[in-house]
Amino acid sequence: MEYKKMDENHYVIRIQKGEEVLEQLSLFAHKENVLAGEITGIGASNKVEIGLFNTETKEYKTTIKEGMFEITSLLGNISRKDGYVYLHCHINFSDASLTTYGGHLVKCYISATCEIIVTVLHGSIERKFDENIGLNLFEF
């Protein structure tokens, strides 16, 4: 991963071939002490794990897709839980036949490059587990 600070609130990040997106974003947010932020990105992947949260069972069902994929949209946010970086991202990606898949991002390995812009928000956002919902929600 390489990145450049563009101004007070914006970073441009390039995630390299073979690197995992969430791992690299977590390292970035920790190193730059990002307490709250917005993530947008595009790129190419050869292995993506996505999930769908079942609101009745309060569990994620995950699926792994392998092949040549174009990341058409990577969106998410950066917050903190118990003082640690917490990423919540969703992804859409398409295969060679232009079939598109999407869901909660669990893992994404880059096959060529991934270009991400992070907008840093002023202040911090903490998360707390909500037993009723079964997810780590923003805490205000």
C-alpha cells in the first residue's frame, strides 16, 4: 500500500497486487490515527469474500468468489470500537460476463490495483454492540 495526504481531510491510497483491502485500510487508519472517515474506491480483484447479515439469526452468511473481477464500487466508513480501528465496507464487483455481485465486504484480494479515497471527518465515532440488533452500531 502506498498513500498520499492531499489536504487536511483527504488521502489517496493505492493498494497493491496481492494485498487484502481491509487489512491495508486498517493499517492506514491506525498509522494516521483516523477516528472517523468515509471510504470510496475502485479496482480489480481475483478473490472476494462477501456477506449478508441475517436479521433473524443475527449471523452473516458469507460467500467466496474467485476469478477476474472489476471492483465497480467500494464504499464504507472508518470508526472505532474499544479504541481500535473498525471498518464497515460494502462492495460491488463484476465478472467477465458483467454479472455483478455485492454485499458486506469480508475480504478482498487485489489482482492489479485498488484506488481508494479516504475523507477524514472531524471528531470520532465509536461503536457499541447492540444485542437486540446483533451488530456493532454507531454510538452517539
